[in-house]
Amino acid sequence: MYSFARRPRWILLHIFVLGVVATCAVAGVWQLTRLVERRTRNDEIREALDRTETDRTDFVLAGGKGLRERVRVTGRYDTENEVILRNRSLDGSPGNHVLTPLVTRTGAAFIVDRGWVPAELDDPPVERAAPPSGRVTVHGLMVDAEPRRPLTPDDPGSGRLESVRRINPARLDKQIPYRVHPVYIQLRSQEPASTNDLPRVVPLPELSDGPHLAYAFQWFAFIVIALAVYVILLRREAKKTPARSAGSTTG
């Protein structure tokens, strides 16, 4: 009854449908993985915000996967070694973040993501976003280095960088003349406060599931639709085949 399915054009259809199903399955599973990662990140942020703020001025900290800690650190900003974090939008506006070392009394420094500036401000040190001079106490979230994004180029491993694609304190440590801790601080507030309107403090990420579950359902729905259409085409052709065979015999 289904001997027609061995014809070349049907074999091509089988391969095409198999490819569609495999692609949608991989995409759906990937979205579910992203959902789990996002929920884990949200839980880490909530836990960090619920904890009492810790003074990390005198601590030397080793990074750890998923590290998020509510901290305060006192030191002096070093704008001479400031760098720009490229391509970070805010409320739909293109821009950059300003990354400035905060040197503590231990002689080591934390990279502080001080916030967002418009895209045209891409030459450090950014004068319009100059930090307070002298002793500053920073309040924020201490976070692990940003991971490298798959299938995207990374920052060069050597040479002096004026701008970077991701926050990687270990890479900046290579060009700064003092030790840089392997974690960075996402600024929430500081004392004294800046007298400039820039940089704008970056809000915490939205603590929701995002679109990942809906996207996963869509990909799995595509699998069901593809298989349903495939079965309909097979059955329709199977009904035609006996009629064609009968007509040939009669003739």
C-alpha cells in the first residue's frame, strides 16, 4: 500500500520531515535549558538581595559559578584604566557600559560596572560619566565574570584593550598594573553619589521566566504540525495509489 514511499521524491520528503523534526526538537530542548538557567539565575539574585550586605573591601575572593553576593566595597576609582563594555542597550537605546577599577586599601581592585552611557560615548575615560574623586563606598552585587557567548568572537587575549565585548576581570588583569579580583561589581549605589547624570545605573534583570517556555511549546508544536501534515500526505497518496493501479489493470 505504501510502496510509493520508496520513490525518490518521497524519500526526499522523509529526509526533509526528519530534518524539521530534529531541528525543532533541538530548539525546543535548548529553550527549556535556557528556562532552567534563567530560573536558577533568578533564584541566585533573589537570595543575594535577601542576604545582609557584606563588606568585601579587605577580602580576596575567588570566583565561583553562579556567584552573586550583595556587597559594599570602599576604595578609589582609577579612571586611567577604565574600559568600555560595548553594545549594551538600555530601554531600547543603544549604548555602552563603563567599567572602572575600584582600588581598595589592599592594593587590589574590583572592576565596577558603573552603568550605561549613550553609544557615542565610547572613548575611555568617559568625562561626562566621571566618578566621584577620592574615597568611595560602592554598594552592589558581586558577580562572576561573564561567560563567553557561543559562536561569537571573544576579546583578544593580549594587548591593551580600550573596549571589551564581555566583563572578564581576568583579561583586564593582564593590562592593569595591580591585581584585579576575578569577579566584578554591578553598581547599585555609591557614597558619595555622582554629580553627573551619567552613567545611568543598570537595573537588575527582570526576575521572570521570560519567553523561553512559550518558545519551547512553539517548537514542539511545529513538530506535531510537521508530522500531521506528513501523515496526511502519505495517507492521501496511499488512497490514490490503488485507484491508479486499478485503472492500469482495466486498461
